[in-house]
Amino acid sequence: MAHTPIEDYGLLSDRHSAALVSRGGAVDWLCFPRFDSPAVFTALLDEGAGSWSVRPTARARTSRRYVDGTMVLRTEFRTATGVLALTDALAVGACDDPHRLGASAPHLLVRHVVCAEGSVEVAVDFRPRPEYGLVVPQLRACEGGVVARGGPVTLALSSPVRLATGPDAATGTTLLHEGDELHFALHWGPLSGPAPRVFTAPEIADHLAQTITAWQEWSRLHQNYDGPWPELVHHSGRVLQALSYQPTGAVIAAATTSLPEELGGERNWDYRYAWVRDAAFAMDALWVAACPDEADEFFSFMTAASATTWTRSRLQIMYGIGGEHDLTERELSHLAGWGGSRPVRIGNGAWDQPQLDVYGELLATAVRFEDQLDAAGPELPAFLAGLADAAAQVWTEPDHGIWEIRGEPRHFLYSKLMCWVALDRALRLADRIDAAGRAAAWRRARAEIRAAILERGWHEETGAFTQSFGDTALDASALMLPITGFLPADDARVLSTLDAITRDLTDGHGLVHRYRTDSGVDGLAGQEGSFLLCTFWLAHAQALAGRLDDARATFERAAAQASDLGLLAEQTDPASGRLLGNFPQAFSHIGLVNAAWAIAQAGTRQP
């Protein structure tokens, strides 16, 4: 089944919603008014499920880039007769305070077209399909554009091109000569709320200019990393900012659902939610790439989202971006899936899995941003102390682990490690969170976990720390042992584990798999691609171990998997090198930032 390659898409974000724009000028994915809202364009997952394209009618060579310091996309089409430049953005609105980028986002997609050379005929094809393609709305021409009404939304398309409205699309063409320009916009409104409106060309131009200025001002104020690969690190910082939900401080794992881990396979998940793990890692990466002052917002979100009569042993591992708890998974059987990869899922069944690592990730991030904790609210100290108590209580239990297996729970090494991290970091914060009286109990539990990992997590015959206690299978998450400081990176067992993972968990291109799926541990059929976060983990661990040449080479291999726009998916196909999995993936950009930082720090320590 034909499909647009994942790497051919560019991301737009207003820090409320996300859109993906293809190299050919088609908006094939757009969720309004939130990242996790039902898409109004879903051609990403089924070519008949809605799209909006603005492109030359003639064959064109295409190049594209982000406007410097922004998430505003500029695509250039070079035809036999001329050059057309298309600039796309999700408008962030007026932004008096650059620290609150996107706070007044108007739910508006803006598109500017200019003929830069010669002459180019432009085609506009508008096919909205709200609710993931289920709804074919009524289209009605109006002054300055088209109104689409159907299902729970109304859309107003501002178009300077006169469009013919049919039963399922509005289409039109126009010929542009050098210097001619067009301004388009798509405004969203709920069926029950204020109606969206058509915008004038000067208004659209103002929104585009505002958006460019706001992103550039945010980048100027926040981005001062000056280590190796600065452009990659700064861009990853902007991507992570683009994947954060401004109203609450939540960070989504990716902008999409159901882009597969294997072409034609069943490993298709919805990543448009706030995983505790991913969000905590994202805040750590932003500490390097963007000097965030939003950490207090993140912790406020976490304390509010988890505010319930939960037993402390059962912190939920993920939430909706508005703090929702129930993320029940269901399948959209009417969609064919990207490249025929089915099922297409929304919601995520992992939301109620026991995963014990989340305590450690949150407390590690709290230590990183200790100077911002006071601003997060009076509930935070008790919340953090409760996390440590929970880790001490539940670390002996099996769980579904960092990779959210759909098989039977196990005693995963990584989960035990992060419970150790939770207690280790809580001890550093004990006085700050009014928990000095609990320190002795936390020290005892920390020592017990350490002894268990060293005794039961190490497998002598394998010569490595393994996936779970008593197992022989390798897992790339063991690379976190030195990264978290559990063991020094030059410990013989750590070095042996690095060698085992490099030898037995890498593909033919030197990229790292999470684990071998043929073990059956995850309870799913099929295979998956090489995992980019794990490859960056390997580079990070190699840097800590003083293997700087290896670390740089591993980093370069992983970073080379980025698209021409510098965007990383979750995985790559070992055979073809094409991107796989949801996109752009926060985890992958997090890994890039942290590995670059580790290599930079290791380089300064070398004699």
C-alpha cells in the first residue's frame, strides 16, 4: 500500500496542537484544539481520511528547512517554469511574555505562498475529515473562503483563490508570477462555541510574523548550549518545546498515533499523552538544550494530575495532557493504517499498567531542578516524599517495565534500578522536602535494592547485566546503570555489559535494539526497528566510560537517522534505513541532547 515516508513530514506546533506537512505541501495530520483531539486531517493513516494541500501543478524539485530558531516550516518547489516558496505555521498568537510561548494560540494554521522566480501554477485541494476521517462535512463557499461544518467542529478556510466546492472537497488553481503571493489560513471552532472566521491577508501575515518572532525570541532567551553539535541540540530543544502542552506543562511522547514499529505489523500505539517517564526525561534534556524555567509547571501538572486517593504504590505511569486518568484504548477499524499497518489505535492500554520506574525518573528530575521546586506549590514536598515511600514499598514486585510489555509482568532490572534512583535522589532532597525522619528507612531500602541488582541482575555466563532477574536476555536499558550513577562507568561489569550490548543488540548499521523481540517477552507478534534512544544511551555510556571515539561514532550514527528537517522518529528499519514509529519522538530527541552533553563533559575531563 502506498504511503508517504515518515521522514517526508515536517512538524508544526503551537504548543496546543500539532500538524504534519508532507514534502509535497500536504497537511496530512492535524489535531485541533489539543494534541490528543480527534484529527481533522488523517491522510497520514489513510489517504482518504482528509488532507489540505497547496502545491505546484507541475513536477517540482523540493527543498525545505525551518526558519532559523523556529518551528515554522519553509518549503521551496522548483519547477521548469519557476520557483514557489510555501511557509507553514501553527500560529502561537500574541506573545508578550516569550516564556509563555503559545499561551494565546488561536487554533489557526497559516500558509503563505510566494512565487520567487518565473511563474508557477498552484493547486489548492481542501478535504477536511473530522473525527479521524469519519465525518465528511458540508462545505459552503463564503466571502473570502470556505466553511466546513460537520460533526463536533466547524472549520473556516481563508483562501484568496476561488475554490469550487463539491460534496467532499474544495479545489482550485491559480497562476502566479514572480512577486505574487497568497495567504491561506484554517481556523478551528467547536460546534457549540464561537464560530471560526475567515481572516484577511494582512491578518494572516501578522499571525505568521508573530509566530516567527515568538519562536525566535524563545530560542534567544533559552538556548545557550555551546558544546558539540550545537545546531542538533538546539533544534532538539525546540522540538521538545513543541511537544509540550502549554496550558498544563504536560509533555507528549510524540505528535502522532499508530505509526508502526514494523511496516504492516501490529505494534502501533497512540503516543499523544504525557508519560511520566518521557516527560521527566524531557525536562532533563531541556535543562541542557533550552534552560527551561517551566519545571515548576511540570511538577505542578504532576502533583495535580496524580491528586487522588491513589495508594502510594500505584502512581499512574501516564496521563492525558489535561490531567485525565482514563486513557482506555480502542481501535479505529475504518482506517487502513500507515502502509497498511493495522490496527490504528487511540488511547493507550498501558495507562493502568504497574511500572515501577516512574518514581525514580520523577525524583531524579526534582533533584535536577531543585532550585525551582518552591514555585511548584505546597503539595510538592509531600508528593515527592510519597514517591520515595512508594519505591521502598513496591520495588520487590514484578511489573511491565519501561517498554510496557503486553506479556506477563517480570522483575525487570531497569525497574529495580529506578526504584534505587528514587531513594537515592530522595535522600538528597530529604531536608528540602521535610522528610529527614524517613531517611534511615530510605537508606535501608536503597541498600537492599542495590544488593539485589548486583546479585540477581548480573549474569555471569552472559557477562552482562540482563533484562530481568535470573534472565540471560539483554536489554539496552541496562545502559542506564552508569548513566544514573548506580555504578561507575569504568566498573568491569559495566564495561562488559557495554561490550555485550554492542556485540549482540546492534543491527548491521551499529544502531541498538531495545531487546530481541523473538524472546516473546513483550507478548506481541512481529519485529521492530532499531531504537534511537537506546543508541544515544550507548553513546552516553561510552562517553562516561572514557571511550570517546566510540561515543562520537555511535552518536553520529544515531543522529544521521534524522530527516532533512532534523526530526527523529522512535525507530529505524534496519534493512531500509527508513524511519519507523511515532513522529517526532521526544525520547529520541532527549537521547540526542543528553548524549551530546555527556560527550561534551567527557571531552573537558580528558587530559
